[in-house]
Amino acid sequence: MTDGKTEGLDKAAVFICHCSGNISEHVDIDTVKKTLKAGGVSVFDYEYLCSSQGQALIKNKILEGHLDRIVIGSCTPSKHGTLFKKCIQETGLNRAGLEIANLREQCAWVHPDRSGATDKALSLLKAKLKRLENIEPLEEIKVDITQQALVIGGGIAGITAALNLADNGISTFLVEKDSSIGGQMAKIGKIFSPDKLAEECAMCSLSPLMNEVAAHPKITLLTWTEVENLSGSAGNFTVRLKKKPRYVKDNCTACGRCSRVCPVLVEDEFNCGYMDKKAISLRFSQSVPKVFCIDSDYCLQLNGETCGKCASTCKNGAIDFSQKEETIELNVGAVIVATGFEEYDVSQKPQYGYGIFENVLTQMELARVLGINGPTKGELLRISDFSKASSDPAPATCDSRCENSSNNSSGAETPKRIVMIQCVGSRDEKEGGNRYCSRYCCMAALKHASLIKKRYPETEITICYIDVRAFGFYENYYRAVQETGVNFVRGRPAEVIEKPDKSLVVRVEDTLDQKMRELPADLVVLSAAMIPSPGTKRIASVLNLSQDENGFIKERHSKLKPVDSSLDGIFVCGTAQSPKDVTDTIAQAGLAAVRARAFITDSPKALDNEIVAINQLLCTRCEECLKCPFDALSINESGRVVLDPLICTGCGYCTELCKEGAVQVAGFTKPQIKAEMEGVLEEGDVLGFVNSGIASLTCDNIGNSVLTYPSNVKLIRVPTSLVVDKDLVLHAFRYGASSVLFVEDPPESPRAEVIYPLTVMHFEKLKEELGDLGSRLHFKKAYVPNTKGLAGTFTSLAREGEMIK
């Protein structure tokens, strides 16, 4: 494109968003407008193009000028791409007539030099205009959405989401990896609300919901089950599940005879590892479903020894050692991920003595000690004063609550001094820590301090804190706890020391009076950080969802789409998304259910993904494209190659296989990619072909993380680098690229596990075919957390390019 009048642009227009200064403070929009107008392009700018007024401006200009090609310079298309597509389609334009230039995350935010950012913005807009000269209308493919939903995770978030969906008429599958639903909330004993100063029984709130799930006609509950694979597309997902055998049939009445005769004691995960469970047991007394389960790792009969006592004593014949693992396939329209959290491993902070000194425990372990169904039946004892092996492994229930349970029946003394240490693993920039605040820890400490003070008023409790974060109405609870006589010391303790009598000393600097203090303690309680559960990390990989740098599942937009994941049709809620308390978890789970229901009921739905198009005139029926790793291509009865649009991922592998050029990814044809290169490249530029999935989000996050790289690094989004052949690479070099970089998704999802090795092979093949030029072709695997590393790669390649010039 030249500065003079360019032919064919009379029906094209550029719209530039100021983004409330996010773009306009770094890019000289007036200069950009003047340059484009000099080339005969109509240009309009507005403060917020994503607003209703901004969309109205776009639609009015399209209709007034009979425009058929639109370029929008704004934030990343992953934020408002769908919004802008819908906007232009309402005027009758095909969605192929829209291109979005990322002027924020990949320009304004990464180039602090205003001149460099302005030049880059201009080149990005010109590239998109050039690309639209090769416009090819995209066929709208509509699919019927499966009117069923899947909720993964049976904690309070999953339970809430499933009940909301089911109550609104959506058939819902609730999958839980443990033998019972309930999650972490079932462990914590007492809960409280922002508007209440009194603590309430957590199980009394949770148990009715659990039973409602079991009885709901629209909910299918699948416990002891994990998600193995997800395929298909938004609205038509196929989910493969693995259901482990319980070795107990559904006719179990939960009488408990089997557990009483079982000779094997095992660690109880629900009670934080105490030996108070049998190899056949309920997870806890209010479990749903209330069906016993045999732990195959410890059962003597299942491990080749003669036992079978549980089967002999069961009057209903419910024990079935012949049960096998099952594979279940479901078809669902939407998925909600509610896989929860786990406590930070506080042994990573050895200075506090966890795992070394018996009387150091976490807040979750303290919750179990205080719980009436805990290892001490609710008595507050030092860990060293009671055996981890219980003589009565049958858990207590709410019905067995004793009014005088504060009377110590074990003979051991109640701890007189308790020190709580806040932010263990949170707000910690040292190795092994987490920089974020876990939000719930301060309130958990206050709650347990309050419970102990009410029951054992003589106990001296000290909370060592950095800042007490009691947001909103929780401040009232904080004040009420202060009034009970709980002591507060501002400072992060340096170490915990054990004395010969198992008592402890906490050394801490009080930062308010700059004095070192030694706090004697019978118990030290560590408020551990909330981190993503292993299930959260695993599901993010299985479903190919974006994660933040800490491993939580990343929402699409924190304000506009706070429960939408990076993939359409998949939603996230609760502590799988970020640290939060029970109240916020329940609220977010309700929103996720609303969003999932809205998605499911919007049927039939148009597919947004660019998929393969086949030119039957060029096709020679060589059948090379049938090597598609996803089996999306086949031969029909007429002998033609046909595509299954619900299976095709748009990866582009088949385009490499087809030597006739008959197979191309719609929206990413060779003429379109060449045109974009011609518009964006200048001598000495680094050109990156970026996978439109995780890699593209990682590039966006460089700007979100306030990192920078040189403005002569230009990025073009592609389905994968498989669509970039030797001809395209040479075209980039002819137009001035000093180097070409492939930025690919890591092999950490079922789809990427297949595609990544193909992209590596493709890259190596191209390097060989390019000969001496192969040294200028590079490959980078992009992880979302590794923004700094990717920015460093961009910078080093740009510097190499300067040396070449």
C-alpha cells in the first residue's frame, strides 16, 4: 500500500478505539488517521467502540457508505471479537468482512515509545486492509446445541451450579472424583456470613443441598468419576469419563456393619490424614450418595489376601468384588468447571516446623479438630496429646452432638496458648510462595479464634498478621473478635522452635513497636494459602483452558465475562477460578449456571471457528488429506472429500498434505496471509506467526504484564504454523523480514498433544528446505505464565535483525 490513492478501498473503512486512553495515550491517532485518509481510506475514531454508541457508529457508517470491509483497531479480538462480528452482521455484512487489529495488547501496551507505537499501529491497520482485498465470504454453519450440561466438581460451587441449571430445566450431569459430593466445605465445620456475627454449622447448610442434588430428576450424579477427554465443539461436546468401581452396589443401606468388621485402618483424607477410617467406609457420615466404598489400595481381599469380612456381614449382599472400571461417554452442550482448591503445602516453609513439630497444624486441620465429626470429636487438644489412630473409626454425626462436649474426656489438657500465623504461602515473593492474597485466610483465623474463645474463654490466642483483610461487612466480625480478647501482632514470624515438652515458641518482630517477641504456644496454626487443586490443573489441561500464572483457570474478561473460560461453551466458577470464600463462590456459581443455560438455549448456534474449506475443482482425490489426525475428512458416497465441521479443529495440517492447494483453512488462505504480510512488513522486521490459541493469549499477556519488546516485532495470528509453508516464509523474507518465528501452543491438552509434534516436524522440514535461510526461521513454545520469556525472545530476535541490517 502506498500513500497515494489506493484502488478498491472505496467500500472499506477503519474504526479506531481510544480505549479510554489505553490506546490513544500511546498511539498518535491523529497521525494514523491523516496517513490512512491520504491513501483514500475512510477513518473514524471513538472513545469506546465496544459501547452501544460505538457499535451504533460502526453500523451507521456501514449503512451510509455501503461499506463491505471493516477494520477495527482496538483491544485484542479475544475480548470483543464476537461483539464486533455480531455488530457488522446485524448490518448484513458477512463476518469475513471484519478484521481486528490489536492496537492495545500487541502495540500500545508493549511499546512505550510513542513514535514506535504509532508506526506499528499504522502498519497493523494497513495489513488488515490489505488482507481484506482478498476477502472470501465465510459460510455460516449452524448447529443444534445439545440440551444437556456437565458440571465438573461436587463442592459447593458445583452443587450450586448443578441445582441452578436443573431448576431451570437443563438436564445436568454432576461429576465428582471423590466418593461423595461436598468438597472442602464439608470439612470446615462452621461458616459465617458478612451480615452475621454468629457462626453456623456448615453441614447444616450444605447437607440439604447435597440431598437435593441426589433427589433432583434433572441431575445425574456421577461420583468416583473423572473426566478423561473432551472432544467436539461448543454446543456439541463429547465427554469421556472414567468411573472407578466402588465394589459396593447401590442397594447399600449405609448401616456400617461392614466398616465395623473391616480389620484395616487407613489414613482419612477427609480428616487430614488421621488414622480413623477403615478400608471400607463413607467419606463422611452425611455423604451423598450414602453408599459405602472400598479403597482398593488397602482392601485385603482386592490385594490377593483372604478376608471378605465385609461381604460376610452385609445382609443386603451389597459387596461386589467383581466390579470393574467403567468408561462413560456423554454428549453435552456446555461445561462448568468447579474443581476447587487445596491448601498450600506449608512444609515448603520449614522455619514454621510443619511436619517436624507435632503441634504445628493448618487452619483446615484445626477446623477438623474443632469439628464434632473430627478426630477428637470436637475437643480442642494438642496433636501430641491424642493418638492419630482412633479406637472408634466410625465418624460422629450431628445427631451424636454432646451438649457438654467441652468436657475433656481424654484426660489431656486443653491448649492454653495458641498462635496463628497468617499468609503462609500467600503474599510471599520468596521461592515457593505465592504473590497473591488468598482472601479467605484472615477470616478463617478470626472464625477459629472466635469459636475457641467462646468455648474455652481462658485460652490465650495471638494472631500474627501482615494486614488483616476483612473486606466489606466482615469488618464487623473482625471488631467482634477483637472484643473477645484475641491478641494481634503485626509481623511475619521468623521461626517456630519446639521445647522438650512439645510446647512451642514463635519468634516474631512486632513491626508496630520494632521489638522482637517470643510468643509461647501449645499449638501453632498456619493459615495456608489457597492454591489450585490438582483436579483444577488437570481439567485445565484436558479441556485446553487458559490458566493464569498461578494455575487457576483464567476467565475471558474479569468484568465483562467473569465466568467464561477461554473456550466457548465452557465456564468456570468458585476457587477453580481464583481464591474466594464460600459466599462469593456460591454467587459466582449461580452466574456460571445462568451463562451456561443462556448458551445452551441459544440453539441453533452459528460456529465461529474457522475450519477447512475444500475446493472440489482442484481436488484430485489423492486422499492425502484423509491423514487428518482428528479424522475430520472422509470420502462420501459420491467419491468426494467431505468435512465434518464439528470435528475439524482448523489446525491446517491437511493444507500441508494437499499439494494442489484444494484444502485451505477458511479465513487463512495463502493470498490472505501473503497480503497481510505485505501490509505489515518493513525492512528488518521480526515476523511472528502466532497460534490463535494459548500462544495468542500469551502474546496478549505480555502487554497485560507491563512488559515490552521492540516495535519492529510484528505478529500475525494463524490457526497453527502448519498453514505456513515454504512459499509463505520466503514471501516474508522478500518483504523485509529479518527472521520468522513460529509461536505455538504447548502440548498440554488433548488437541495440542496431537498438533504440537506435527508443528515441530513441520518446522524442522521447513528449515531443511530453506537451506541457508533456515537459520532465520525460529520456533517458540508459549506457556501463558511465561510472558517474560516470550518477550525476551522477541527482543533478542529483533536485536539479531539489527545486526543483520
